Amino acid sequence: MYRLFICFCFFFFLFLSSANSQAVYFITADRVFDGENLHTNWAVVISGDKITAVGPVQQVAVPPQAIKVNYPNSTLLPGLIEAHTHLFLYPYNITNWDMQVLKETDSYRTIRATVHAKNTLMAGFTTARDLGTEGAGYSDVALKQAIQAGIIPGPRLIVAGRAIVATGTYGPKGYDHDQQIMLGAETADGNDLIRVTRDQIGKGADVVKVYADYRWGKENESMPTFSIEELSLIVETAKSSGRAVVAHASTAEGMRRAVMAGVETIEHGDGGTPEVFNLMKSKNVALCPTLAATESISKYKGWRKGIDPDPEAVKKHKTSFKSAIESGVTILVGGDVGVFAHGENVLEMELLVEYGLSPLNTLKAATQVNARALHLNSQVGSLKEGWMGDVVIVSGDPTKNISDLRNIKFVMKEGIVYRHEK
Ligand SMILES: [Zn+2]
């Protein structure tokens, strides 16, 4: 997981001292993806923390004293956006989820999270939506503040805090009932959902996350948790504060209830049917498929991709994702990072392409489309004048080979350079 740090040599500009930098950058690249289309021989000017010009190189004036940046055979893109991460988790094949939640202190997990945030940024992801600390309280709110203040490097964060689960459904479970076991999220039911939603918002949640289904069936299979009425209470309460609700849902019925209640995005959706994807499309609800989580968990169980046949979970996800694409539902890029290593976020994009989304649409999803889903669409996700100076440069052409996103040469967030390869 630390491969990036061993193989590459990159500079940290002293971002504390440059946090108020008024430096001007004139950046050119063979190809520029602006969040919508691919252009050749364009230039981008960043002054202070904003983009101040973008267009064909002949039409963009070079500002005096501009720092020029150019890499051979390069593609420049808006900073990538991760729509589903858990910066307070790390791969379950290193330490299983129960042990992370139950045995590791919030302080220890926060120290780890600072490294995960740095790895995410260095991989070109300048914005991330963190969907639950899984037992680390509101440490994500503090992490976000530390990044905003320039104390540590990391992506701009949208955080969910504790997340909401129905009583009796969530883990860790299977322990002696004589002990009070802390859970990976906060329980609430019925009218109490109003209080808990307000409390989570008051403590700093930017977005409210609810588990619309979970593994509490008789055979430990995923089954719907909350009723539509309960989910609606959460949505109505959050909406009143201007916040969105997002739902973990992997069963068709859990997804349907969440959509009917008014959530904005469905996370996972493994068991989605054509009917439920059509419903999502008609209600303008986006799907964040987290293909990388499904594959990673299968690998931890022993699956050798490319050697063994696809396990049931992977087959099911491939089938449902195919119907999702056919329905025309909005697809987001979010891998459920934490299940696999932070900094490996591009894996989800590689799988989206492998499962049938075109590389260009995958790039759009990770930039413009994710920005809209995170309500940041007038700030990030496109290269436009006045928008944030979030820029990534890779060598190669990710519109042809999505894995070229791994060849990171340059990462800038709000006009500050965090990675600049020789
Ligand atoms: Zn998740």
C-alpha cells in the first residue's frame, strides 16, 4: 500500500508557507480533458487558488512571471473526485473490520487516516466524500478541518460522520450479549431518526448516510432495514438543513425504498434490477457501484482474478452493473476505498471500464459527474475560469488506457503543488 512512496520521488512544496501563495502557473499538455471533452494543445493558467484561463495554447496569454509546467506525452485533467471512501479504514486482509472498529482507538485510527488522506491526494484525487468513520465518531470532521487549515495534505472532504443504522442490524456482531459492543455506526429507529439526523448534522456531517439494508437476514443475507416512512424522516430532516442523504443499499427492495424516500445516491447496488435502475433514472438518483470493493473482498476470500472463475458476488455485480448502464442511470466513481488501499483509488475506474463504461465516460464520472453529485459543481470537476485550481497531469492518454491515470506526474489542489515529478 505504500508502493507509491517507495517508487516515486516527489516534492512536497512547503504548503504551510505557500498556503497563501499568489503564484501563477502556465501549464500546457499534449491533451487536456476539461471534464467534458478531450482537447489537444491546450493551456491552463492558475493564479492563486483559481483557474484564470483555459483554452487553445495560441489563445491563452502567458502571464508575466508565470511558472511554466509541461510534461512530454501528457494529459491534464481536473483533480479527480472519489465519491466513496472510508479514510478511517484500511484493507481487511491486513486487519479485519471488527478488529479495526473494536480494538483500535480513535486516535490511532486518526493518525492512520492522515496518511490515507495524503495517499489519496497523491494519487490525483483532490476531493473525496468520506461515507462513515465506522466507529471513530466525528474524527472525520476534525480530519477535514486539519486539511482545510493546511496542517496536513489531503483532498477536500465531504464527510458523513457516524452514519445511521437500524437497531439489531449492524456489526460488529456475534459477541456475548453480556457485553456492550460498540457499533460501526449509530442506531436509531422510528421518530428518533429525526433527533439522530439533527445530532449528526450538528456535529459536522456534510451528508447523512443511512444503511437501507444490511446483512441481518436469517442466513445473514442482506435484507431491507428501514421502512420508507423511516427513511423519509431522515431525508426530510436532512433536507431542511440543505444536506443530502445517501444510502448504502445492495438489495433491490432496499434500493427501491431509499429511492422512494428521496435519497440522492445509492451506494453499492449489487442486487439492483432493471426495474430499480429505471426507477433511479426517473427520480434522478445516482449509482455509486463500488465494483472495487466487491472484487477486493472476493480476493481476500481467495479468488485469483484471471485464473479462477468469477465468484458469485462478482458475477452478480457484473450483471447488475450491465443493467445499470442500459438504464442510463447516472454512474459515479467511488470504490469504497479502505476495503482496499487508499491511493489505489484508480482501481474502481479500471473496473468501470472493464465492466463496460467507456474510458471517456469514466473520466467524466470521476470529475464533472461526481462534482455534481457532491454539490460542488461550480467549484471542481471541470476546467473553467473561476473554478478551483485543482489539476492533475499524467503521462499517456487515459481516454485510451484508463490505467494511465496511475502515471501521475503532477498534482495541484487550490493552486498549491503537492506532487511534481522530475
Ligand atoms: Zn462504504
